[in-house]
Amino acid sequence: MKLEVDDDSNSSELDKTNSLNIINLPTGLFGFSEIRSMELVFDKEELPFMWLREQEKDGLAFIVIEPGGIIPNYSVEISDMDVETLQITGPEDTMILNIVTLPHDQSGKISLNLVGPIIINRSSLAGKQCIINNHEQYSARHILDVGGDSL
């Protein structure tokens, strides 16, 4: 399934019926298979940056970003097995999150993993980190210059 990312997909709104933004990760994240549940936390003033974090004190946390409106022409193709696992019926069912890293040697820049996004079913809040089928078109360390400019 091809999931188009456009300017309108940069909405952090999850299903309003869920009081908490708890993302269930049945297979964990790459390198952290034991972590099966994380909370998506955001402050509207800090968007597009959000936190995906464990609920326990001092737990693991990642800065994540929705790529819509930030990464031009970013198109995510995931396997049929991932579509089935997440019970996705269409692109509107999904939230795509890319993990952000801050390169030590590049002040004012951030790196995004465009190859292994976290795909979330907006209704069920089930998520999975996937290697996208069209991974050869993107980088796992895509650099964005944010020095002084707001995203």
C-alpha cells in the first residue's frame, strides 16, 4: 500500500475517543523489541516535534515528527503483511512518524529516519516500525537544516 504524505497529513490529532495517546507496538521498535507500548505526547507550541515515550519514569523516549509538509514528495510504501497486521483500510487510517536524531557534529540540523518510519493505525492506535518497500529512495539519516528557521 502506498501512503502519500502531504501538507494536510501533518495533523497530530488522534482518535478523539481515546483519552490517552497510548500506541500499542506488538513487535516493539527496532532494537527495543521488549517495549510494547508507548505514549505519544505533544505540545501544540512545539509541533511538529512530539515525544514517543515509555510511560514509566525515566523510560525510553524518542523525538518524532510527522513528515507531511516537511519532506517534499515523501511517499511510504509498506508491505501487504504490514497493512494486514495494522488493519489499515486506506491512507486516511494512518499516522506516519519519523524518529528524529540530533547529530553531534552538525549544530542547527536534525536527522530523520525516512527508511524506517513508525506506522500507526489512527483508530486502533496499533503501531509498527516498518522498513518501507521503496527504501532505496530515502535515507535513514535525512538531514534537515533547522538552524534559526522554524519548521
